Amino acid sequence: MEQKKNTPANPHAGKLPIELGDAEGQGIYANLALITHSAAEIVIDFARMLPGLRKAKVYSRILLTPYHAKALHMALGENLKKYEELHGTIKTPSPEDDAKSIGF
């Protein structure tokens, strides 16, 4: 992929500095997302469902305004497109397979 002539090498240059703590930098694995909403906010619970366990455990809850949820939706779409351009199409289960599995 060709980089624009005047684009800095660091895509975050000139933007808001971000601090990432040690614990947050480790990340949290989630294989299940539960999404609910009210008129004022979107709530996403990131959970983990493991084989042999009867229930999932929520490890992180993110609250977003509808505006920010829409911006996240667009950013995820752009990043998934770029990912697939580099690594190929992401295979997703068929509706029949999806009914038998857990996940997003």
C-alpha cells in the first residue's frame, strides 16, 4: 500500500497523546460481546465464554454515546477492510454454524 507523500511515518503524529497503562497494555481476551442501549448510550460488555463453564464472565464494560458508537463502527469497518486487504477475507460461520457456537 502506497503512503501519501506528506503523511508522517507515525500515523499518530500531531494527534492527541495517549497514555496506556501496564495493565491495559496487556489487553483482555474476549470471545463474546453483549450490546445493549438506551436513548442516551450504547453499552458493550466484553465477556469470555470457556468450554465446560455454564456462564460467561464480563471482563470489561464500555459505555459510549451513540455518536461515538457510530464512529467506532466506522473505524472497525475501515480497519477490517485494511486487514482483509493484507491477510485475505475473514471467514465467518454460516447461519447454521452460528446457531451452534458462541461469540460475537
